[in-house]
Amino acid sequence: MAPASVHHPDGAGTAEPGLRHRAGQSALGPPGLGARDQRCLPHRRRRRGRQRRHRPRPQPAPGAGAGRPQPATATADDLLFPSMLSRRYLGAQMIDMLNRLDGDPNAFDDHLFVAFGNHEFEKSKIEQAPILAARVAESGFNWVNSNVEFAPGDDGEPMIRAHHLRPDVLIDVNGVKVGLFGLTTDVLMPEYVSAIHDPLAVARERSASLRARGAELVIGLTHLSMAVDRHLLEQLGERGPDLIIGGHEHFRQSAEVDGRWVIKADADARTATVARIAVPASGRPTVTFEFRQLDQQVAPDAETQASARQWLARFQRAFCAEQNDAPNCLTKPLGRTAVKLIGEELQIRSLETNLGDWVTDQALAAFRDQGAQIALINAGSLRLNQDLPAGTEITRAHLAELFAFPSPLFMIRISGETLRQVLQQSINGWPGHGR
């Protein structure tokens, strides 16, 4: 997530956007319950007093926040999936959280922009299109989609459509005309998508269109690999965006290409990129940014914290009832780790870790009585994305978060040569980040 303060150099200054943490209890919530869902909750600015959707943005009271630029917020997501709660609520809890970003869950936030990530298409069957359509319809913010072409339904209209699902956006931010477009990777092609168009061609076309309509600053909101983002800037130069705010890799990084930046914050709302952009009358915009830690040093918002707890409590009641278990079955301790367990994504997807070893040991043990000799696990399927300090009480929720996808185990017999090829493939493109 990237709040951006945009201004003309002779404007009101560069006071930073105000950020407040609006997640669950302490960033991670009640011990062991819905940690990923709570870390994914947005960290946001707070505004009050808006009563209905599409109401114009309120002006500050006289003297309040004088000279303070109005930021815009963008996120290049994987918003809806995967998470423990999304297995039951199909991302509705995440839309609820983003709808609260501006302090009023019933108001439309015209300065919040979201691009599709590949995990938005996780429910990929044609009959599952209404799931994504419903999440978009529920959103009190803009979805920006420039290269995903949704297939037509029986009425001839795109199966995913809404007035706030837009191919690009041109808005005024502190007197600067800002254009945004959104690009999504083609690693997943759901049945209700006709095509995912070439990001280079689309970036060129949308940048030109936005500038022709008066954009002084063009931002690409992308869910692409860093290599593709860099390629866009290298190939397009002045014909491309001035800045790319990206996602997809899940960890913070940045790259400068001939004076233009690609900026990506950490997944699970561990950091936000706070960008400040000055747009001169002539010449190239200048961008400065920082990665802001979203931790216990940022005060939680009481209303969003309460909503998060309600979602988590509702999920636990339903889950435990289905399992004919105690009402607190997800948070009931199963044991305590004697050592720090390494589950952070960059580590467990790239290196040997004790948590990864434990998972593969359990897989091997499950088939040992049938002669199993080796176990292989796709590191990208291990989704806890946090380390568990020594002394942590392990709960069923930790295990549910660790395995975000249905992951059945199979025992197969292969030759030694096939095993060698499998292991070679597992290190091709290392570190690979689980892909």
C-alpha cells in the first residue's frame, strides 16, 4: 500500500500524509487467530463526518491541517485471497476493511485505487465469476484495470463490471492532474477472462491517453514481477509512466530506471510506501519515498479493530461448530515452540528453515509405513509469512494459516533420474520466491 502526497513545487509544501494503523489487536490480533487476515488489513488515514457514498471529500476546518497536502492511496493487490478467513468469506472481510480506510465504511473513497492481483482470480471457474463481481460491487473505492479483458456474460456485458471498475483514472491531487492505470500479471487466467493483454503495449497506450487528457503525472499501478516493471520503464522511457507502484513479490524493494522508480512495499501490511512527488511546470517529476513500518508503534483505530475482532470471532464460531469442537478451538494452545520457528516468506521460500523441515518431516512420517523415503513440499504453499519466537503457543490457527490452500499429500514411485530432474527444477531460477 502506498499513500502518495503529490504537489507542485510552489504549492502547499510536502507535509507527510497522516497514517494510522487500523488493523486488529497489536497488528497480529488475538494470539494465533487470523494472523494473515489481520496483517492484511490496511493501515490508513482517518477522516470523519462523511455520511453517504459519492459525497465530495470534506475540506478541513479553518486552521486545521493548513498547508497539509491531500494524499492518494494505491495498492497493487492480492487482496481477496489467500487467507484463512477468505476460505469462508471469499474476501468479503477484506473489502470491509478497505471500505473503512477513509474513516467511513459507507462513503465512497475516491482517492483509494486498487489493481487486481493474480490471487483475485483464485476462484477461476466460469461459475465462480459472481464471487469476484460481488467483491467489486461491494467496494467503496476504485478498481483500476487496464489489461484484463473480462469475458461477456449472457447479456453481452463483461461478467465483471462496475462503475468504479475503470480502465484508467484521471484525478486532481493537490492541484496536480494525476493519471493512473492498472496492470496485472498473466500467471493465472480464469475462465471468465478473455485475455490479459501485453503490459508493455497497454502501458504505452494508457500513458499516452492520460497525458493527452491533461495528466501531469502518470502512475502505473502494477501486479507484475520486478523484472517486467523494470522492462516497462527501460523500453518506454518518456512514453511510459513516471512512477510504478507495484506488488506481486511480497517483499519491499525498489529500483530506479533512468530517473523513474519502481516501488514495492511488503505484503501483509507490514510496511507501506510513503511517496512524495513534486511535479514541476516543466521537466520530470521528482519522487522521494520511504518504507514505513506498520507495527505496534502506529496506534490502532478502535472501530476497525472492533470490526476485525468481529470477523475473527464469527469465523472461529462457525469453524469450530463445523468441527464439533470447543468454541475456542482455533486459539486453544496445542503446544509451545522451544526455539524460534522461521516462517517468514523470504526465508522459507529460499532457504532451508526449521519450520520447512518440520512440515516435510510430517509429510514423510504420514507415509513412512508405506515405505516413503523422501518428501517434497512446494515452499510457495507455506503461507504463514511470519517467524514464531521461542515460547510461542502454537494453535490450530497457526496451522490453518500455514496451509492456505488445499494441499493433499500423495505418495508416488519415481526413478532416481526423475528425482534428480525434480530437484534440479526446484533450484532453477533460485531464489524464485516459491514460484
